[in-house]
Amino acid sequence: MTDPHDAITAPPDTNAATGAPARTRSHPRHDLDEAIHAPVRFSIVATLAAAEKAEFAFVRDTVEVSESALSRQVATLEKAGHVAVTKGYVGKRPRTWLALTTDGRAAFADHCRALRAIAGGGDG
């Protein structure tokens, strides 16, 4: 006889709570990129997707965030490998440019595909 206090575990191919067959991760939400999904980061990436590169101030004004908020969000996107930051000068004035990396463009396309699939718009 087994002790009723022993933990009951379901086989790995079943749902532990219900005992039903486990479901595959087929819902498109699993394809969302957490680094892009936040509204401000999504807006930054969408802005950068429209150009080869953009000046920091242009992105700041387009997305309507403060410089410090943009800096924080860009740092997150840069750490994820989605955005490249380049610093330089125009004349004697320092400038910062932002650009999507190749991986960032692919991640954005995949993220948008997942959003369309969730919304019922298919894969296109």
C-alpha cells in the first residue's frame, strides 16, 4: 500500500495536474520575443525597422520617451543582440545612431508574425 502523502507525478508526456496528454507549445505566443514585446521596445524596434539606421534624437522624438527611458530600453535591446549603437560626430557635435542588427530584424519579423497569428491574421 502506498502512503497517501507520497507525491504523485505524471509521466513526462502528460499534464501533471490533469493526467491528460501534454500539449505541445504550438500557440503563437511562444514565438513572441520578450526583449521586443514591451510597448516602448516594440516601438523602438518598429521605428528602426523602417531605416538602415536612425539618430538617437529621432527615435526619442518618434517614440515619445525621455532620453533616459530610451537609453534604458536600448540597453536591453542591445544586450539581446537586437540593436547596435554607434557613436560619432557630426561636425563637432557628438551623435548616437541606432540600428537593428541582422538578428534584430529577424526577431522583429518573427515577433510580428506571432502577433498576426495571435490576432487571427494568419502567417503572412
